[in-house]
Amino acid sequence: MAMSAKNVAASAKETAANVAATAVAGKEKAKATVQEKAEKARAHGPEEKNLATAMKHERKKEAEQHKQDKIEYNAASKNAAKEAAQHKKEKGGAI
């Protein structure tokens, strides 16, 4: 079964949005690592260094969660558009 042009466009849009979400997450993770290094350089003891590392892990975890949320949102958006197009087709309207 061939995909309609709208389905192809929706898939391409979803893929592009997922690539963007991944890029943003990568940037945020790199930023967390740089922040950790700066915080460790300013730290006055092992507790502060450990705190800096813990904060880095938390920032990376948040970035990954935001990426996964965005990917789920993108998939839901694509599916909603696909269902709307199918519904319109079933009702006899142009796609």
C-alpha cells in the first residue's frame, strides 16, 4: 500500500522534528558537562565536586527526558494528522 503525499510529508516532518530534538538534547548534555567542569574548578572540596557531578547527571537526565517527550509528541502529531486525512478520505473529501 503506497503512502499518500500527506503521509510522506507528515513522516518527513516527524523525522526532522526528531532530529532537531536530538540535536537540542545533545547541546544541553554538552552544556551540562561544561558547567560541571566549571563548577568543579570553583569547588572548594570533594563535596562540592560531587555535587557538581550530581547536577550534571540530573541536567543530562532532564535533557534526555525532554527529548523523549518531544519524540512522543511528534509521533502523536503525525498520527493525528494521518487519522484526520483518513477520516476526510472516508467522508469523500479531497485529501
